[in-house]
Amino acid sequence: MARVCYFTGKKTRAGRSIARKGKAKYLGGVGRKTTGITKRKFKPNIQRVRAVVDGKVCRIKVSAKAIHMGLVVKPPKRDWPSAAASAASDPAPAHRPKAHTSDE
């Protein structure tokens, strides 16, 4: 799967990194000089989240900006029964049968 936001369409973009040396003129230097220009990638902050899309819960890749903007609809929380209620409705056996041994 590509690094693309489901909602905003943000994806990896190409760019350049510029390395400089020297002291700025306003600080009393002779100016900043470019010593190198290399290619680089600007990657969006993509997160995999569970979201409701067309009424179904599925995992999608979305940008952090889409999450902040409220474009992602999270699925409802599961309503698990409490431990006390499940123990009362499904009691465990009183004892386990003893494993047979050859010395009996």
C-alpha cells in the first residue's frame, strides 16, 4: 500500500536539502555559502487507524492532519460484559478430574 492519506490525498513529495556554511551578513560575516544540494523526500505523517467508511469498520491510512480536522470517524467501543457478570452466568466446574496414573 502506498503512503497516501485516504481523505486529504497527502503523499510523499520530492524536494532538496541545502547544506550551507559561513556566517550571515547581518551578524557581521561575509554571507552564507551553499556547499551542497542533495535530493530528499518529504513524507507525510501517515497513521493506520480503524475507521468507519461507508458504514463498515476497516483499517485505513490517514494523515495526522485529517485526524485533527475530524475527518476520521472512529468505530464505537465494544461493550464487553464485566468479569463478575460473566462468572455468575457461566460458572466454572467445582473440581477438575484427576489425571490417571499407572500406580493406582
